[in-house]
Amino acid sequence: MRFPAAAISLWISALILAVASAQRHFRVRETSSSSYLTKEEHWMNQTIDHFSPYDRSQFSQRYYEYLDEFRSPDGPIFLKICGESVCNGISNDYLGVLAKKFGAAVVSLEHRYYGKSYPFGSFSTDNLRYLSSKQALFDLAVFRQYYQESLNAKLNKSTDNPWFVFGISYAGALSAWFRLKFPHLTCGSLASSGVVLAVYNFTKFDEQVGESAGPECKAILQEITSLVEQRLESNQKELKKLFNASKLSKDGDFLYFLADAAVTAIQYGDPDELCNPLTEAKKAGEDLVEAYAKYVKEYYIDYIGVDVETYDQQQLKKNKISDSSSARLWWFQVCTEVAYFQVAPANDSIRSSKVDTRYHLDLCEKVFGDDIPGPDVNATNLYYGGKDIAGSKIIFTNGSQDPWRHASKQTSSRDLPAYIIKCHNCGHGSDMRGCPQSRLVPKGDAKNCSSPDAVNKVRQNIITYIDQWLSECQSSGVGAM
């Protein structure tokens, strides 16, 4: 099914803030053991190249399982997709609540190359040739079959359980794409802030950030950008030192880092952490650059745990596998497949105009070599459908600043429902994670959202569709094999 044009416009703008998470690389802090349903590792042998008719080489891929709520033997299995980062376990977010309600087992597969699931001993450009969403989707399909067969053998049964797939942001796109490409393997999909449209020059990203920040905070951020550009010309050494970013020798890398720092608070549900101190500094006549540097160091670096070196192109070029490798891996996917180039709009921009298309293409070339021609977004959107994705039984949700509304007129359970949550203090993925996003809040509590009723209303709709589609799946046998 295709959305009406007006619905698409609202939906895409609502998903804009979701993309930032896919280009940032946090050392996620673990607040407590209760932040995870499980951290016990399991392993399976996975094919390196699913598209080769000759090569059947394999690598070890990590996964997790949580069976405490499982209604054995015929309860559903919820597959939570890990995205573009290390997968340390199954986090205790709203999926844990859903598992208890439906008596579901929860399993989660680490994305190939990320974390401990890498097929080669280095991340050279040549070794990254099997890193793509297409290969990752086949990983999920193979894992689904592997786990189901293992469960059948364990429980001495022959019929498959009903499966439902979940994901947020890039993993949300994978969730929608998995339902699109493998509809016989799942009863449905939840794509929370699923970024299914590959975009080359993503100017609307910055526009949405400004709108979400509000006119006062936006104007201050624009003033800070102007002041930073001036100081880069006069005394860049002291300026970068002020932000604890002396290692970012390229001005483009530094400016990209500063832009991301502002986006984080808005996207992950802490806009006041960014805007309140800046507004107070402006009213008091204080140095805005110093005020912003204080926010960057205390919130973005110390609290969120961002690794400044992941913005350094010299570091991104390194092939050695390390804790910061996720940055290189995701940039490879950006540079070959999905783009999402966060460039400054021609007018009224928050980020520096120096963060342009040329900056991104130069980064791709310098980090991965001349053989990388750049992302083929047309091919990606042609393969998956982009905004015209035609899969059925996919729930699209989003935490954004757009009004919460049902974005498509539904006529049957096989339509493609899309929900948009208005939640000023949340950010993307709020339906699954709760608010704020940067903290691992057990069970995804929504009470800290500025619009908790909206989040809970969407969650009720999620429950309704999961319940309906699981029932239909069990009746027809589709998705339950």
C-alpha cells in the first residue's frame, strides 16, 4: 500500500530526527543491571556472503535470548533488531512489557561487523564489502530459521511459533524491510522511527532540528555557529581546546561534532539541557561559545559518553578493530548505501555551511579510498521502495514534534498503519524507550515525557495490532511456517 502524499510528507518530516542516532557513536553508559533483560551471550554460525552461489564461508554472530515471560511451547517470539552499534544484550525497555503481556520470548541478533560479530580480523575497506542492509536482512532470516529449529528440537515439537519483529531508527528500517522482503517469516513489524528513505542531501534534517528547538534556542544556536566560525579563523587552537576537541584537526570534523552535540539533546528527550543554559547565558550577556562548550563537555562528552575521536577522519581510516570501530562501520554504510548526508540548508541554517555535500563526499573518499563512488541512494530506494514501501502489517511510529495523528486512512488490518507522536520532551523511539532517550530507563517508562498520554495511546495501538496480527498469523499459518 502507498500512503497519500500529505501523509508521506508528515511522516517523513517526523522521521527526520531519527537519522542522527545512526551517525553518532556513543559509549552507552549502563545505569544498572536492571537496564537489561539479559546480557548472556549466545553464538551461531552465519554465512558471510548470502548472495554467492559458491562461497559458503561463515563467521560467528552473537545473539541473546530472554525466556522468562515465554508461554511455552507456542508463545510468540519477538525479534529485536540490533542496529549500527555494539549489542550488549536485550535492554529492558517497553519490549519487556510487551513480552510479559503476550507471553513472548525475546531474541536479539547483533548486526554483522558491529560489536563482536565481525567476519574478518580487520576492517579494511575490502573486508567491509559484505557490510550492507541487504546482507543484514538475510542474517535475520537465517537466524530466524536457526533459532526456530533449535527451539523445536528443544521442545520436541514440529510447528513454528509466530514471530514479530521490532527495531528503532536504522534498525527500525531493517524491521520494515524484513517484513517487506520476508513476509512469510514474520507476522508483522514495528518500525519505530524507521528511516526507510535513503536521502542524499538531507537539508530537512537541520530544518527540523531548528523547528524542534524553538525560535529562541534556534537563534542562539545560529549565533553560536557564527561566533565559532569567526574564532576558527582567528584562534582555532584555543577554540578546539575549549571544547576538549583538540584532536579534530579538520575544521569540518570539528563543526560536524558541534552540530551533533546540539542535536543529541533534542533527539533524545533532553532539550532543556541544551536550551535552558544557553538562554540564561544569552540573557546574562555571557560568552555564548563558552556556555555551549560547557554543555558539550558536561552533557555530550561526559554524560552521554560520546567519543570525540569518532569524528576524526584520521581515526576513521584505521582498520584495526576497536571499541570505536562502530563509527567507521556506519560511515561505510552511509558512504555506500543510505547517505543521510546532514548538510546545511541554503538559508536559516543552524549548522555551519562548511558541513556540506563536498565535506561528506571528501570524507568517504579519504576514509575508504577512491574506489568508493559514493552512496547509491536511488538503488537503495528502488530496492526497498523508499517512502512508497509496499509492505503490509508494518507499524510505523515516531516521537517527534509533529502533531500526533493517524497518518493513513485504514480500511483493513492489512493496511500500512503509521502513527506520529507529538512529544516535545522525547525524541525518536519514545514509544519503545520512553523519555528521555539518553537514559536506559527500565521498561521504557513514559511518565517523564511531556505528552505521556500520547505515548501511551500509541502503545495501546501497538498492542492492538500485535494482538490482531498474531491471531491472524496463527490462524492462517503465515509467518508461523
